[in-house]
Amino acid sequence: MTHVTMHETETTSVSDGLGIIRFLKGKSYLVTGATGFLAKVLIEKLLRASPEIGKIFLLIKSNDQESANKRLYDEIISSDLFKLLKQIHGSSYEEFMKSNVIGDIAQENLGFDSEIAANISDEIDVIISCGGRTTFDDRYDSALSVNALGPGRLLSLAKDCKKLKLFLHYSTAFVTGKKEGKVPETTLSIGGNINSDLNIEFELKLASEAVRMFHGSEENKKLKELGMERAQHYGWENTYTFTKAMGESVIHNQRGNLPVVIIRPSIIESSYKEPFPGWLQGIRMSAPLILAYGKDHIPHLLGDYESYWDIIPVDMVVNATIAAMAKHGCGNVPSLKLYNVTSTSHPNPLRLGELMDFSQQHLHDSPLRETSKDLDCIKFHSSIESFTSSVSNTIVKQESETKNGEGEAESHTPLSMKGKRKLKYFESLAKLYQPYLFFQAWFDDTNTRSLIQEMSMEERKMFGFDVRCIDWENYIFNVHLHGIKRVVFGGRSS
Ligand SMILES: NC(=O)c1ccc[n+]([C@@H]2O[C@H](COP(=O)([O-])OP(=O)(O)OC[C@H]3O[C@@H](n4cnc5c(N)ncnc54)[C@H](OP(=O)(O)O)[C@@H]3O)[C@@H](O)[C@H]2O)c1
């Protein structure tokens, strides 16, 4: 009897779960970065999981309403990603897709006119801050303006929203700049866990002085260099993670009484299941490394075979986001909760070497280009010098094969201009990725796992994000490589 009672109690609390569907019903959202990889998957899932959703205002960077509408149509409504929704809604699909607004998080008041701002402040329940500059070595002024200051501008808007329930921001798991040991689920703040010498105002001044000084042809290059120098000076690997860290600190200091959630995903890759396996947008994250091997036939990689390669499928990030929204968007509690949505705490975390082994197996069975030659096994290099020299030899050999139809090249054969450009590309790719190719830290995801525990069985099925269920070999071999190929072949799945 006791056993039955306990079981019933357990079942009741588990079956209640977080009340995700109840939470989503009738809610309205403002999503920034709406044309980006992550936001699109989130928008699709919100619309599919809850047809009775309120409005979704999509913030799209554009010069005018006409071009915003065009971007909405071309990049979102007609995207293949939304094909399941199109099937569900048939001819009413376009009607079903909601509003969009023009805005720029790099501008004061986000570039909104007063009518839009009033509309938003009356209607929005949740602000989802997904816009960001995601290039590792971006111009310092642009990255500062968007990643460091953008969240503060959105927070100001949030404070004017009459019925706002939650402000949710995407940071990155790599934001701490830590390369070894455990990365905790705690937010960064200047003067707290970030060196108090760092002063955002001063960094902005440095960047704007650089813009004045290098105005002209050198401007881009110099501003990119400045960002990397400042990041490394303060112990971060690149401009992206450095400015995202400042963004977290701004949120920490300026959130006032707002309920805030920060989601820190690791490297976001192809969808695991939803809306279909293998959805990916753009060639980035692990794709350039895999393509260097499979497409350009460069069997060399700078990196440690055993280092962690912490990836997370995009649909799992989205599901974790929705679960966190339901948990923290109900109580009006002015708390700040952080979730590492990562995979290094998997009982068998993915290693860089495994990523390349599984990719190698896939590309061996199903090559990216027609070739009579087998792909060579990948060699891992521990120094940039050894990597560059091996890549250079490979390119010389390839050029000689193309020219003479045979593989033997003299060691002193010079590279063509095209070969030199190729070498420069692979060298700069290796340098940019270097911190992640020797990565030894792991991310604590206690908060994220507790969130799963609070979900009902039904919610876990509909909004699953338990990374422990991922079989890496199957995911890389059968899902992610197909995602990459679909992007490479422009939508056609090979
Ligand atoms: N992808 C990952 O592996 C990863 C991992 C961890 C965290 N994150 C974080 O997740 C968020 C989304 O990432 P993502 O991969 O979806 O990035 P993404 O594909 O590069 O998309 C970024 C989005 O932000 C928009 N944006 C850039 N500057 C803006 C501005 N000034 N005003 C308004 N919007 C602006 C872009 O608009 P345009 O299309 O006009 O450029 C784009 O829609 C980012 O905050 C990123 O830091 C990403």
C-alpha cells in the first residue's frame, strides 16, 4: 500500500512536469537574431509545439520594412526547415507565420520607431536574445557593440515591457575562456569572477580610436587584430568569447528585478531529430575541419586526438531553452539562472579524434567528390609549424598531380598563387580553432540535468535534450555528415 501511494505521488509530480505546453499557450515573444541558425530552429519548434501561441515578433536586421519582409520570406518562411509546418498548415501556412520587426541590437533603442516599441512593450511575455556576432575574429568595434552592449539595450526594452515574464539570453559555454578543469554554471561579472581591470567603456574607446586611426583600406584588418589582442590580453581565446563574456557581465549588473535565464550551449551542430535529423545552416563549427579533409583532401589536423570536442545538436538546445522558459517564466521571481547545455558530462564525451574518425569512415563510404583516390588517414599535429609544413607538401603534391598526372613532386617545387592562398586559409583556420582543438575543460551541467528531472515523461519525449542518449558514432556518421553535405550541395541531400 505504502509502495503504491509513493508511486502515485511520484507519478503525479512527474506527470505534471514543468507544464511546458500550458506555459506556451497564448504567450508572445520577441526573438532577436531571427535569421540565424539557432533562432530559426527555436521559432519552428515554438510554432509546431504550440499552435495556440500568441505572436512571435522576429527582429530582423534590415534597412526598411520591405527588405525585412523579403528576408522573412526568403530566409524563414520558405526555408526547408519549416517544411513540416507547411505540411501541417497547408494553404494557411503563410498566414500562420507571425509578425516581424526591423531592428538592430547595435543601435540605441534597437532602431525601433515609437509605434513598434509601444506595441512590443504591451504584448511581449518573453524576450529571447539570440542575435550575436559569431565570427571568432570579428572586428572589435562591431563585436563590442552587438555582443557586449546588445544585451543591455534589450534589457532596457525588457524593463518597459508591461507583462514580461522572462528575459532569456544565449551566451556560449566557452565564455569563461577556461581551457582545463570544470567550468561551473555561474554567470560572469566584471569585478566578480572577471578581472576588475577590464572596463567596457575603455574598450569601446579603444575601438573607436582605432576606427578613426585606421580609417580606410587597413581598417577591417586592424580592428580584427585589435579584438584578438584585447581578448588574449585578458585571457580569452578570441574576440567572440571575450565580447560574449562582457555581455554576460552587463546582464548580471543591469538586470534589476527581471527574471533572467542565460543558456550557454557549446558547439551547436546539426539537429538530432527535429524537425528532421541533420538540419544545419552554414559551413561553420566542425564543418570547415571536415570539409578540409573530405573536400580538399588535406589529411592533416592541428590538434590533440584525445581533446574534448563538445558539441550539442541544435534541437536539444532549443528544447532545453523551452523547458527553462516554462520553469522560470511563471513566477516573476527576479532570479538569474544559468544552464550549460553541453555534452562533456556525457559518460562517454566525444573526442576530437573520434569526430574525425567517424567523419573519415563516412567520407570513405560516400565521398564528397568523385575521385579515384582513397582518402589518406588523418594525421594529428601538435604544432602549427608541423601542420603548416605538411599541408604545404600536400598542396604541392596535389598541384603536381593535376599538372603532370602523377604524384611525385620535387620538394622544392613552389606553390602556385592558388596553392599559397589555400595554404594561408588552412593555416588561419588552424590558428583560429587552435584553442578548441586542444580543449581539456569540461562543463558542469548540473542545472540542466535537474531541469530534465523536473520534466514529465511526456515532456521528455516532446522536448528531449538528454545528451546521454546520443550515440556519437551514429550521430556523426548518419546525421551530421548528411547535414554538412546538404549545405555543401545547396539543399540536395546526397
Ligand atoms: N552556433 C553556435 O555554435 C553557438 C554556440 C553557442 C552559443 N551561440 C550563441 O547563440 C546565438 C545564436 O547563434 P547562431 O549560431 O544562430 O548565430 P548566427 O547563425 O550567426 O546568427 C546570428 C544572428 O544574429 C543577427 N545579428 C547580428 N548582428 C545583429 C545586430 N546588430 N542586430 C540584430 N541582429 C543581429 C544575425 O543577423 P544577420 O542575418 O542580419 O547577420 C543573425 O540573425 C548567438 O548569441 C551565439 O553567440 C551559438
